[in-house]
Amino acid sequence: MDRLVVSLFGGGNLGGTYALVALGIVLAFRATGTFNFAHGQFMLLPAFVVGAWQAGSGGPLWIPVVEGLIMVSALGVVFYLLVLQRTVGLLHFMGVIATFGLAAVLDGAFLIQYGSPQYSIDVPGLPKGVVTLLGAHLSAQELTLTAFTLVLAGLVAGALRFTPVGIKIRAAGQDAILASQGGINVRLVYVGSWALAAALAGVAGIVYGTSNLVNHSMVDVALAAFPAILIGGLDSIEGAVVGGLLVGIAQGFIATYLGPQYLDVLTYGLLLVVMLVFPQGILGTRTVTRV
Amino acid sequence: MAVVALRREEPDRGKSAVDASMASRLDEVFDNPLRTTDVELLTIRDLTVRFGGLTALSAVNIDVGHHDLVSIIGPNGAGKTTTLNAICQLIKCTGEIHFAGRRIDRLAAWRIAAAGIGRSFQDPPLIDHYTVLENVLCGAHQRLRYGMLHQVFWPPRVRRFEARMARRAMTLLDFVGLADQAGKDAGSLSFGARKLVDIARAMVSGPRLLLLDEPSSGLDEAERHSLRAILLALRQEKRVGILTVDHHMDLVRSTATHVVALQAGEVLMAGSPAEVLDSARFRVAIVGGSRADEKLAAELPNEPPPSDNDTGDGGREEEL
Amino acid sequence: MSRARLLVRRVPSVTWGIALLAVMTAYYVAEASSFHLFVLNTCLLAVIGAVALNLLMGTAGLVSIGNSAFMAVGAFTAVWAIKSGLPFPLDLVAAALTAAVAGVIIGLPALRLRGLHLALATLAGFFIVIYFATLYQSKGKGGGSGGFYIPVLYQQQGFIGGQQYWAWTLLVMVSLLLIGATQLAGRRSGRAWRMIRDHEIVAHTLAIPVTRYKMLAFAISSALIGFQGALAAHLSGSVGVDSFTLGLAIAYIAMVLIGGLDSVLGAVIGAFLVTALPTLVPIFITAVVGQLKTASQGPAFAEIIYGLLVIVFITSSPQGIVGLLRNLRHGATAWASRRGRSQAEAA
């Protein structure tokens, strides 16, 4: 029973991270039609900034957090403006390859700036200690952060669905021409989407860094968000959150009952199955172009 | 959406479609005609196409005889291009389609093309960085009797077949009047020229049936004139059966042997061009329904149809 | 008929590429610096993978980001073959065949997916292959966390001698590959693949069996990449699953893009550029800026540079270096003809 609880909550913790990352990737996808394969690096940048700050001089945490998030949001915006806008007429995978280029640039920059560190992030003020639930020992800090990420993801998704600003963002992502005719500044929406997507990734990275080491392997976490997106539906914002949570919990169970060496292969096997059998996902709408 | 212009076209009297040398070169291209006329060329029965909740085509019947030129006409959204896509099996449909005695409606799309059906498109899908000649050669895939292993290990065989096909392609480019542009990059061509390249590409494999999707749309007057000459030459030389989708009524009048009028996915009526285009029923259904301008509708000609089908004289240009 | 002959595609520029490679190889072999020779050999090896990926992505338009997985398949198959007693060249054949089969399996989603979905499917394929490779490495005889070790080819010739033998061997293999790839990328198969790339639906109406060509593209490119993986195993003598990363796959995509999509010559240029960058960069930076802090910064700077090159080329010259050269040549011809005309007028 305790293993069940551990799987559920451990998976939920991962799920919260995946939800934030997936949300960001879907936002960027709705704006520019590309999957951002540099999203893992977007996670890593603020995490490195915070980790390096804490390992170094120390001081109030909000400074590196804000700095990191601003940096990564600006990066997303600049990348959209300078690069992605120019990929419109080209072969469909050029945008994706551009994000690969960005990932390579960031990887190299991280190596030079930070080397190969093993930072860890410590957020003060979080409840320490252990919570016992049905025989399982859970970290209070992790539970709090899980709640935080899920609530944040839910709030963002809710804002996108119910607030006027959110509706404009969704409209622009759905049909740019109609949206601009309806008075929505589509370019601004896309810029904002990329900024928000990058910021969400940054938050996910910082949260992930509190219970895991901050090093290059964090980028693989972002890759695991792709199955989440496909399960939830490629262009569905709520689907990203739901999918992220589902994939996280599934991984929790796999890790506990089967073993961590099966994580990648089963997660990506699931991705393949979903793509071939169920390509529109749970909540998605866009049709896959079939021959 | 009426473009009504008064214009008299000069009849092309005394000009035969092709001369003898071109005729024999066309023999090289269309080297696999149907020997027997016992089977129909194309028979479509009960063709129905549904997209989601929408019925695009409903129980459509069309026949194309061996050397007919059948034009499908009708307003936008009537299902004309859908019909062509259904024949090519690019979309799912129900019903029966028989081509030269074979039932083809369950075949894979490429096998249908391999059976001898060529297709051109509204927006000519060419490879811009290829030359005109190379684009036409793209249509020769099934007639080039060599494979990848030959390409890597036996270039002489490849060269031989390529030369043969290049000859065919040049024949067709001569036929459509683009021979002098054969070496130009396709991306630099005018829209009308691109359409002709698309049509030449559809013909290079020597098909028995040509499906032409709006071949005249986007062409200027001179180009339409060329197109008409091409279609008439093909008809006169009895090379292929042709099924077109078209909006230009004067072109249809002057080139088609039969006309099928579609409306909202159903066959409204079918017959000779005169029968269909001048029938009251057709005018009321198509013309009266879509034009708000009564005055314009009243101006439509009541004059008798041109008796000489091959020369396309007289009349006005009507565009639906 | 002569009219037609003139207009069909002219002689490919690959002959220049082969000539240049031959000259380079001869020079470095004569120079007998083991370090330079090793870099040359790594570059020549990379050409194989780049040409393969160019065929798949540039010519056939099928995006694959898991290509380092096929290197792993080739390398591990070579290991298994050697341990099973297969003599040297045959293990390369086995590696290529196994990789081809893996390529077809991973390409099966390609039948139904396009674009980004296909990219994700190849990503999934990558992780699945790596899982099995890790399994084999930990369970197989002679394996371990460090990976497998196999005898290095030409080891008997000594250190420098071995590299020299490798250089000539690779030159011959690469030249043959370049000729074969150029043939495949043109004529009937080239036209079919490009129609599939640019107008897939229309390709069906030209009697092109699209599925067959897609599978062939995956099979051929995977076979070549697997072949490269096996060769690399023989060059370095060790095979470890950790060296087959996504970063490596991205490097190959960068090679193809920087050199120029759908160009065999571009693949060669891109392969040399990206592979030699980690070696060239420290030299350049030391000359300009001063000593680098640590040895690892060379590859890091190289990564930044080719990442930037990818972005720059995508935004300004998507046809890569080859495209730039082509534009230069057109510009030069136009300038020359203008000058010729004005000279004629002045005379």
C-alpha cells in the first residue's frame, strides 16, 4: 500500500513538472507550429542561475529566481522574433531544426559558464520533515511543491480559458487570420506565448532542481513532456496539464514497481502507441495529416 | 460573379491540329492505347463521398468514352474536384469505378495512376528547382524500366532509358508549346506555363485517361487559346480520353463532347454541351441561383449554340 | 535527341569533392601527424552519416532526429559479430543490415505520420534502441559499464601507420559512397523522393509507390549510418552506449543543414566543418583571445558555433553553404556577362 502511495505522490510531483513544461510547449506550438526542442535548456537556465547563486554568495532567493525567469523569457521572445518568424515559408521541419540549433548554443554556453556542476536548489520557508500517509513516508517539501506546480498549471490553463486575455491568446493560436481581423494583435500574442512558455519551463526547472540535481540531464525531463502532450492532445492546453500529470504518475508507478531502467523505453513506447493509435489525444482537435 | 465580355473569336479554319511528324512522335508517347472498344474507358456508378457530416458527392454517375472529352461543370463547392480526387483514390469514397474493364475503386492511389490515369492539378505542383524537362520526367516514373541498383551499378542502362524518356518529354513540350523553355527552372515560369508543364507531365507516361482539374483557370487569353488547341488536338488525334473540370464555358463549349453539370454533390444533368449549357434547367439552377443581379441574368444569350464544335466561334465568355 | 541530352542534368559537382578529399588525404598522410590524421579520419567517417542523413532529410524530406541510435545499432552489431567469430569486413555488412532493419521498423510510423509527428516517432525510436543497447551492454559477455572493446583495425601498423591506412581506406569508401549517393539522389529515385518531399499527395498520381520509397529511404540511410557506427568502433576500439547521445544526432542534423539540404557535396562540407570545429576552435580562440580555461571548452565553443550557424543559415540562406556558393557563381556569371556585353558595346 505504501508503494502505491509513493508511486502516486512521487509521480504526481513529476507530473506537476511535466504539466508546466507541456503547457509551455503547447503554447509555443499553438503560436508558431513548432515543437521547441530547446525547452529543456529553457528549464535549465533559471535553475543554473539559482543554483549558482546559492552555491556562491547566497542571499535572498527571489533575486536569482526573477533574474533567471526574465532571462529565459527574454530568450524565448528574442528567438521567436529573430528566428522563428523567418521560418514561415520553409520546409516544415526547419523551425524544429532551428530549436535544435538553439539547444546546441545553450548547451555550449552552459558548459562554458557553469562547467559541469551538480547544483541543488534549496527553497527556504518550505515545510521540511516527513508526512506519513497510509504507511508511506513522503517529503513535505515535495508535496508542497507538487501542489504548487499543479495549482500554477491549473491557474494558467484556467486563465487561458476564462479570462479575456486568455481567450485572445487561444484565438490567435487557433486561427491567426480570423483573430487579427477580430482586432487581436497576433504578433504580440505570439511573443507573449513564447515568453510565458519559457517562463513556465523556468519555473519547472527551478522546482525540479529542489528535489533533483541541477545538471545537464535535466533537459531529458523536457523531452518526456512530449508523450504528455500527445496524450493530452497536441494543441490542447488543458490536455497538456492532464497529460503531464498522467505521464508523471505512470512514471511513478513504473519506477516503483518495475524499476527505473524501464522508464525511458516505456514512456517513449507509450508515445509511439499514442501517436499511431490515438493521434488526436484525449482533448486535442487538430487532425494529423495522413497520406 | 459574372464576367461577361463581348468578344468574337476568329474561327480557326483550315488548321489541322497536328502535322504528320508530331503525330508520329505522339505515337511514341501514347504507345499503349486500348485496343478494343468493347470495354468502356471510365464508368463511375453511385460515387458517394462524405467528409464527417458533410456529403460532398451523392450517387454520381459519369461515363467517359474512349476518345471523349467530358467536362464537369458547376458552381464552387459542387464537388467537381472531389470527383477527380475520388477517381484517383486520394480520398475515401463508396461506389464503383471501372476503368478499361477493371474495377479500380479499391486500388491504392499509385496503382490507379500506373493503370493509365494521368492527373493535373489546379495549382500546378512542380519542383521549382528542377528544370521544366526534369519536371515532366517526374511523370515518367513507371515507364523508366530501371531501379536503384541500376542507378548505382549500371549507368549505361539508365542513360539509355533516360534518353528515351527525354525524347518523349520534349515531344510533349513541343506539343504544348514550351519546348524553348525546357531548360529553364520551373520556379521562373509564369502560372500559365506551369499549368502546361503539369499537363505535359500528366501525359508523359502515355496514359489512357487524363484528369485535368481546372486547366484553364489562371490563364490569360492567349494561354487559353493554346490550351484549347491542345485539347482539340488530343481529341482529334484520338489519343486519350479526357475528363476535365472547368469554369470557362466557351472552352467547354468548344472542346467537350459531353458535359456533366454538378450541383451540391449531385448530377444535375448530362449531355452534349449544347444540351446542357443552353437548357433552361441548367440556367435556372446554376445561373439564376447564384446571381443576384437580375439584369445581368436577363442579358444571357438566347442565341442558338454554335454548330461547329471544333472551332469555338461566337458567343460570349461566361465564367461561373 | 541531342537537344534533350543537353538539357538533362549536368555533371554533378561531386567529382570536385572527391578530388579535394583525395588531395587532402594525400597531404595529411604525407605529413604523418597522427593528430591531424585522426581528425581527418573522424571527418571522413562523419561524411558517411551526413550523406545518409542528407538523403533521408534533404532529398526525401523525412525528418529523423534519432540517427545516432542507428550508429549504436551498427556499433553493437559489429561487437556481437566479432565476438561471434565473424571476420572483419563481414561484421560491417552485418552491422549495415541490422541497422537497415531497425531503420525500417522505426520508419514504420513514417507511413502514417508527417513532419513533427515523425520527428517525435524517431525520437521515441532513439530511446527504445538505446534501452536495448544498454541492456546488451550490461548483459553481454565482455561488456560492463565501460562498454565493449574490440581490436582496432590496422593496429599492427603502429600508431601513425594505422591512421594512414585508415585514411586511404576511408577515402576509398567515402568516394564510392559519394558516387553512389549522387546517383541515387538523381534520376528516377531522386525525382520520386523529391516529389514525396514537396508534394506527397501528388506523388501518388504519378504512379510513385510512396510507401516503398519512404521505407527505402529509411533502410538505406540507416544502413549507411550503421555501417559508419561499425567502422567507428573499429577505429576507436571501444563501444559504449553513453557515446550515442541526442547531442550527437543534433550535430549530424547541423552538418546537413549547414552544408546544404539535398546536396551530397553539402553533406561533405558540413561533416568536415562540424567535426573539425572542436579542434579548430581552441586554435582560433587561443590566437585571438588567449588561453582557454580548460580543455573541455573547445567542444563547448564548437557547439555554440555550429548551433549559431544552423540558426543563421535557416534564417538567411536555407540552402546552406552550397546555396551560398551557387549564388556566388550565378552572381559571378551575371557580372561576367554584363562586363562582356559592355566591353563589346564599347568596342
